[in-house]
Amino acid sequence: MPTSKKIQPVKYVSALQGAIQAKCPRCRRGDIFASSTYSFTGQKMHENCSHCGLHYEREPGYWYVSMFVSYAFNVAEMVTLAVATYLLTGSHSPWLYVGILLGIIFLLSPFNYRYSRVVLLYWLTPGLNYNESYAEDRQP
Ligand SMILES: [Zn+2]
């Protein structure tokens, strides 16, 4: 009796879920980064998606735009931290704010690096959308 191969439907991954997991924006299956956010070896990116082959750097200098996203992340984090520091301590010492902000921003810099690129790929790149046909398993 011949065995019939069941075709598994592609599990849909939402854009938010794919972005949090730093998956390819086109197929949402291949990893964008080769290492974790807080890896001691640094953050290495794959040049192409391991599943669909998408080249992540869309054009020369593409990653410079992620600096603006990272800047927005930093401003939002610093304002939030400054307000939280004021509400929690009530202090007027500028050294307390400088110490806390620089320390936390230093700790968050790997997060900002990673997710500024993910946000750029997912939501700020025209014409780069999820395509279910790329998410399907490749034929052997
Ligand atoms: Zn892909």
C-alpha cells in the first residue's frame, strides 16, 4: 500500500510574533540573526534567509536607516527612564539621572541594535511583505 504524504498547512506567524522572534519578514521562518540578543560573541546577521533566500540588506547602505529607528528607541527609553527615575526617587541630582540613563541604555544597546533592524525590515521597507508561498516547505 503506497503511503500518502500529508501536506501540512503552513503555520501562520503574525508580523508581531515574527518580529519578536527576529524571523525573516518574507517567510517568517528563517532567522535574521545567527546569535541571540545578549550573546557574548556579538550579534551576527545572516546575509540571506536560510529558508527563502531573501537578501536582508536590500540595497547598499540599507542598514544606515536603522540608526534612525535606534535613535527613536533610545529617545523613548530615555524619556521613560527619566520620568520613572523622577517618580521613584524625586531626586533633582543630574548625576543620578546621567548614571541611570547611561547604564540602562548601555544594557539595552544590543536590544536596540537588533530590533531597530527588525522594525526596519518589517514595517519600514516598502514592498517587503509576508508571502505564504515562501513560507511553505521546499520540495526536495
Ligand atoms: Zn525568508
